[in-house]
Amino acid sequence: MAAEIQPKPLTRKPILLQRVEGSQEVVNMAVIVPKEEGVISVSEDRTVRVWLKRDSGQYWPSIYHVMPSPCSCMSFNPETRRLSIGLDNGTISEFLLSEDYNKMTPVKNYQAHQSRVTMILFVLELEWVLSTGQDKQFAWHCSESGQRLGGYRTSAVASGLQFDVETRHVFIGDHSGQVTILKLEQENCTLVTTFRGHTGGVTALCWDPVQRVLFSGSSDHSVIMWDIGGRKGTAIELQGHSDRVQALSYAQHTRQLISCGGDGGIVVWNMDVERQETPEWLDSDSCQKCDQPFFWNFKQMWDSKKIGLRQHHCRKCGKAVCGKCSSKRSSIPLMGFEFEVRVCDSCHEAITDEERAPTATFHDSKHNIVHVHFDATRGWLLTSGTDKVIKVGCSLILEAFHLWPCVNIQEPQDHMRSAPKLTLGNEHF
């Protein structure tokens, strides 16, 4: 029998560079300023702040600007230093930051939504500003003229927004758990497809334009990797959080996904491995190992004079099994199960030590995360939390991103569902 190996996160000592404090309310978004010792943040307290590191080693605001409404989100373009800020009243305000990040000049306002702006993306190549709002509207504007180019009504409030410049496809994740793909033109859009895989609402999206893979995080504690470019409907599930997934970030050069949970947990996933889809859960009226009837199978219970048993499912093969035939637990990292899950006895025997080797590291940020930003050029990770604090951490080696103290894995609650499937229709990406 193969030895049972618990996934043990690596314990390389992290470096916490700075805690940035001073906001009176939750910091909804923050980004690291490229090539500068600085941070830009927007907060529920209506402030926009640019924090620069002083000679004392502390971060102090070089810009402190109060908006007319709480700041819900933002998009910053380092090349043009253009800062787009979404407000609670539905307005998007655009500013230009000076080269020394000591001055912020207003450019224009977009009356984009009828209620709170939830996400913004500025697309430099097309001079477009994309946004979603609590009014269940997706809209895009021309950043040169300020003119509204078009819109689309989503099925629920959108909480995730990503865009592929090459194909002009926009990905919208909403609170119903649906992901919508639209093809944008200059003044109209076409619905490509919609798909679902989460049992909870989509909370975050992240797009890899090289591998053409979309990642979605959810309130159901899971992350799903959708193979958009492969056009095969492949969906890989990643289970590593014990609370809702709040934010996602992706490092293309090392192919590592960073997912952050509402409980402060940070998981760094190695996506440069060949992962496997979780199997469909099979239906059966009796255990597919010992043929014992399940408790609703009255006929077999009567004929065999046996008490009906509770049904379970093996996470490795998907078969319907009883508790006696699935008494073992094992991690299956290549299927996304970094914690131990139920497997049937035969699958437990077949799983090798190599297949149990962890493909993710686990860390504790010590605050409830609402947003994450990763600066690949320096290996810095920024998180903002409900505690009104911004944390900037630095990894000792880029390959591992060991930014926070490592913690043991706790198995999330079993959501009793089968693997998600993706259907893209006839559109080619």
C-alpha cells in the first residue's frame, strides 16, 4: 500500500516589506506602481491616495484626493499613467498622474452606470474603457471622445471582468455563477456563449492570453480553469480554500496562479503541470463496489434483506460507493484536490506517492483579503483587506512566491457536485 503523504507547504521565510495604513474605510483596490516604491489605492472612504516610500522607510501619501462618492474600483495604466476610478454613484472618473506621482490632473468623467461601478478595464490598444455595474450593465466607452460605444445587460450583477485584445472577446462573471463571453466591435457586441461551473457566484476572473485559459474564483470556495483556446470544453477544478475566493492574479512567466480567500488564505498554484479533469459523478441505486443497496433502493433492500446505505462518490473515479468501500482519504493534487478527499479503496491503492506530491503552496496573509495585485518585475505581492490595511510582500525567489507564513491545509466543505463542463458553441478563439 502506498504511504499516505500529507501535502506540506514549503516553509521558506517570507519578507513583509510594508504595511500601509491610514484609510478610514475598506480599501477596495490597490496597485503597486511599476518602477517606483509606491502604491495607488482607492477606498470606500472616498479617497484616492498615491503612497510613496520616504527616506524613513514608511509610505506616506504624495496625493490625497477626495471623490464625490465612495471609490469602488479602479484601473491603472502604467504606460500612460492614466487612472480610471469607478464610483458608487455609477460615474467613472479619469485622471492623469504626473511623472513623479505627486500630482493628479482630471481628464474626464463617464456617466457609465446608474449605480455602483463594480469593475473597470482600460484597453490602451483600442482606447476603450470597459466597465460593469450593479445595474447589471456591461458598457464600453471611447477614452478619447468619452462617447458610449455600446452595452449589454448581464443576468446578474457582474463581479469579474477580463478582456482579450487579440480577439476582442470580453469575459464577464456574475453573482449567479455564470460567465458570459461577448465579441466586441466598435459600436456593437455579439454574444458568443455563456457557461456555468460554480455552485456559487463568480467573485473574480483572470485571463492568460498566452495559454488562452480563463480562471474563475467563486463564493463556493473553488477556482476553475477553463481551457478557452483548446475549444474542447475542458474545465479543471482547483480546491484549496476554506472560504470564498475573493481575488485572483496570474504570473505568466512562471505560469503560477495566485488565489486569495476571504479568510486571508493565499494559495499559489503551479499551472505548469498537466492537470486532470475531475470525473463526472455516476448515478447508481447501489454501491458500485460491493453492490449494497442505497437507502432509497427499497426493492433491493427488501429482496436482499439488507439495510440501505448512504451514497458517497469517489473523487478519483467518480463511482457511487458506500462508506465502507470509501473509508480512505487522499490528496489528488493533479485533479486540484490539495487536501485529502474521499476516494474508494481501490483508487487509494492505485494512487502513487508521486501523484500525491503537492502542486500548490499555502500561506496566511493575516487579514481578510478583498483585492490582490502582483508585480512580476519585482516579485511583489500586494493585498488589501477588510481591516483597511494594505500589505506589500516580497518573495525571496520568484519561482515560489513565498510571501506569507505557510499554514496547514484544512479541507473545505464537500459541495457534493460533479465536474463542471464548458460548451463554447461554434465561435473560434
